[in-house]
Amino acid sequence: MITIANHHETNRKFKLSHHTWNRRFFDVNSKEDIAEYKFFLTNNRWTKNCPFELEWPFLNINDMIRTKLIDSHIDLILKNAK
């Protein structure tokens, strides 16, 4: 049997982090969001922390942004294709 020496410490609520990150949804029409993604592609890191909220059904930010960009510009891509 395991006994806990300091019972009062087990009732304490723990936080994973004291930081709160301001995340936003990626906007394909935002120059700022696209510039942030370009920085990520070039440097393999975000300027500070990842500023984007992961949306369902995606499993990672990179695939989510790539899919959103393609979906929003597919007509233009097809129009300019040879």
C-alpha cells in the first residue's frame, strides 16, 4: 500500500503552463498569415510560436494551411495551367 505523506498537496490544481497563446484561424486572404506561413516554410520554425488554431479534421497545422491555400486558389491554378 502506498501512503501519501503530504495529503494537502494532492488537492492542489496544477497548470500545464502559465502562458496563454493567442491563436487565430488561418485566413487565406490575409497577407500577414501567408507571410507567417512562408517564414515557416523557409526557416522550418515560426517567428515566435505557431499563431494558428488547428481546425478539425486536420492533424497538423502544415497540412491544414496547405489544403486551405490549394482549395482557395484551385480555380486560378487551373486557369493558368498549360
